[in-house]
Amino acid sequence: MIRPAAVIALLSLLLAGPVAGAESIRVGYLGPLTGIFAAAGKDMLDGLKMAFEQVNYEVAGRKIELIEEDDEGNPATAQAKYRKLVAQDRIHVLDGVLLSNIGYALVPNIERDRLPSLFLTTPDDLTKRRIAKYLMRSNFAASQPMHALGDYAAKTLKYKRVAAIAMDNNFGHEGIGGFQRVFEDSGGRLVQKTWVPLNTMDFAPYLTQVPREVDAVVQVFVAGQAVRFSKQYGESALHGKVPLIGTGVYTDQSSLQGMGDEVIGHVGTMIWSPTLDNTANRAFTKIAEAKVKRTPSYFHAVMYSSGRWIIEAAKALGGNVEDRDRLLAALRRASETTQDPRGPIKLDEYGNPTENVYIVRVEKVGGRLQNTVIHTYPMVSQFWTYRPDEFLKTPAYDRSYPPVKP
């Protein structure tokens, strides 16, 4: 006679999920691997691969299969590649997504398919006003670190009047908006905003519009535009007279390697730096430098983190990733319990990390440019210190909000 306890044990084994020999855990990567954003997209993919290589592409008795798709920086291409990943490859989780327009375009499909997804892209409203159940952000909301810079500029740098120049897209609008709100709440004033089209590589006409009678200029530029802007700011009449501050992505390692001494002294805001001294970051940078033969970029670090969340979530579920709601919950837990190169992380109820924000200054050490951490804002919410319910009553940061006051 079989005892009840034995029956329960047998059922537990049968329901525990996949064992060795089961089909692979399929992870879809979607990002730009060609085009003007390819450098960032390739760093993202390499960061994800680093995480999976640490476990030899296997977890809980199942192989990890990474399926790479190039969205070419094009929303239509991204939609087609997404459909292929879901219908043909039958992925269990989606990772990547750099550009905000692509991120917004994919959300309705992700919700329809109930597909657990990790996005690197930063538009505020993905985790504020247009939240999606099956989406988690592995990175930061665009305004989040710039809130901290607004505080630092007013209270530590003692700036009173600042002018803004930034890329004319969501990342630029929301970054400058976040800076302006906190800077002005702290007693400063943003006197002018200059928006630069995304395809611009000649910044001279825009730099001539920036007033000279300000304490600093705050920028939001990334990738190729950042490198070009750095050189032209260094050649302009502003250089050496008006300090430049702004997003730390501007001087991320992916851009810094193309910059020169003109960027020394730039003060920026970021969620990670290769100079961070913690156990997880020391381990990560050792792995990354061995793989890419250079100092890693923040794109490497963030995607490495998201890859480890996937691994730890799959491990916690005994490899049973087919239950999408359980996988989503496990990913949320993993984001908070996995040691991260950035420092502590806690996902808020909207799916965005509350995390440290670091003020960094570009210095030349041993003949090489680096971002040195000079101040830490611990566990910064995407809502800064504002109450979320009150924050969400105000308009979203955009091209004209907050307005420039006469």
C-alpha cells in the first residue's frame, strides 16, 4: 500500500518543473546591431552574454538559448523581429530594447502575449503613466538621475542660472525636465532650452544660441552625438568659461574612448561607473575587461545585471519558466536579491529600479579618461522625493514642460 506521504512526494517531483534534458530556456535579445546606435546595441548584447557565460548557458538543468535579433533602430523592423521571436522561436523572456519609440511600440504586443520583458530603454512613462504588467525596466527612467543632478547643481555647485542644450527626443526632453524641476525647486533657474535634431553633427549654430551669462550649461547627448558635441563645445567660446554638466551617459565609456581632454572636469550623473568599489562591480569589471579587452560601458553593466536576474529567476523556479506569471514574479525578486555592480536595487510597484545615483567627474588618471564618483545619492526613486500620487498629477516632462519662466 502506498502511503499518502509517498504520493505527495511523487506529485511534488512531477510538478516541480523541467529537469535535465528538457528543452532550452529561450531568451530573445532585441536591439540595434547595425546603424548609428549599433555600438550601444553590441555592448548590450555582450553584457547579456557575459551573464550567461558565467553559468555556461545552463541553469536548473536546462540550457539557455540566446536568440539575437537586430531591430536596426527601426520600429517597423522591431515589430517584425518581435513577432518572429514570439511565434517562431517561442521565447520565454525578452531582453534588450534601447530606443524609446521601439519600446512604446512593443508594449501592446507584450501585454497581449503576456511575455515577461526586461527593457533597457528609459522613457519615463513606461514606468509612470503607461505602465505594463509584463514589463520591468533594468536601467533607469530618463529623468531619474537628472533629478539628482538638479539637486547637486543647486546645493553643492551653487549654480543659480543654467542653460540647457539637448537632443530633441524623449530622452532629452525628460532628462532636462527632471533637472529643471529639482534645480528650480532648490532655488535655481533654467533660463533657456535649445533642442538639437537627432541627425545633427554640426552643433555650431546651436552653441551660438547658448547665453554666455550663465553659471553652467546642462546637456543631454549620447553615443556619436556626444562625441561630436564634446569636441565642438571644446572648440567653442563657451569652453573654459562656462562649465558643462549633464547626463552621465554623455561620458559613458562607450563615448569617452572617442573624447579628448576637452571633457575633463565634466560633472555628470549616472547609475554605474567602472570605478565603483564594491564586490559585485569588481567581479563584473574583471569579467568584462577579459571579454571586451577594454573598460566596459554602462550598457554592458546593465545588461549583465538583467541576464543575472533571468538566471536567478529560472533557478528559483527550478527551471520551470513556462508559467509566465510565476516567472515575472521571480524576476522581480531576483532584481532585489542578486548582488549588482551598481549597488542595491529595489523595484518599485511601477516596475522601475530604485537605486543609487552617482555624481561623476571626468578625470585623467594614468593617462586615461575616467568617470570618478564624487558623490552618491542613495536609493533614488524615479519620483525623486516627491510623492508618486502628487507627481503623477503634474504633466509629463516634454519639450515645453516645465516651461522656461521669463
